[in-house]
Amino acid sequence: MESNSSSLKEIEELRKKLEVSEALLAKSQNRPVEPALLDHNFLAYGYECNDHSKFGNSFVNSNGQRPKSHKTSVPNLAVGYLIYASKKHLQDLNRAIKKCYKLTGRNPEHAPCKIDELKSFVYKYMDLMKYPYIKEDIHQLKLLNIFLK
């Protein structure tokens, strides 16, 4: 049984490598290919930035485009977490992060902690509040970063 499980994991890893390769090729050829992001409009992300963790929301605009701020603010493959949830719940989450880390002033989106601590806070808060959310797979984040460059 364990052999079968490891074979499936190897096949899954190969599939992911192939998808990333195809995405890079499409991007280099200027083909309009978009990563599949589970058709959810509202997401929250966080990534490590020096000794802090930057976090934010990226809401899809009414025209279906993601804001340019998301395209420029998420560095390639530096994302620590990305979750989908309702806009209201993500706004509540941002307020909770700011309150927990006493964030005000010039950089209210830079929490003074490592990304693992912030990620843990995010998941625990969403679970505590019983807010439904979906964790995005890191593989999809790689694809997203390819297309947002």
C-alpha cells in the first residue's frame, strides 16, 4: 500500500512540474493562459518581508480583473499563505490581525512576526470564528505568480 501511495505522490509531483513548465512556456510565448484559481473572487495572502510579514486582501474588481496592487505586491514564490473566503470575513480577519499586532500608522500591513506565526493566527482565527475558507495549494500559487509577473 505504501508503494502505491509513493507512486501516486511521484506522479502528482511530475504533473505539477509539467503544469509549471507549460505555464512558463505559455508566458514566454505571450499566450493568454490563466491559472485555475478555483473560481473564487476573494482572497487573503501573506508573505515574509524582512523581519515582518506583509498581509493583505486582493478582491476581484467588478470587471473580473484582479487589482494591479496584488500583481505588484506579491513577490514571486514568497507567499506564505493564501486563502479564499467571503469579502466580509476577510475584512474581519484583517481587522483582527491589526488589533492583535497593534498595527497603525505608516505600514499597517506589516506584522512584526515571522510568516509561520501569522499563518497560524490566520487559520486559528478563521476556525475560531467558524468562517468557511479554502487554503490555496502552493502549486497554484506558483502558477499565479508566473501569470502575475
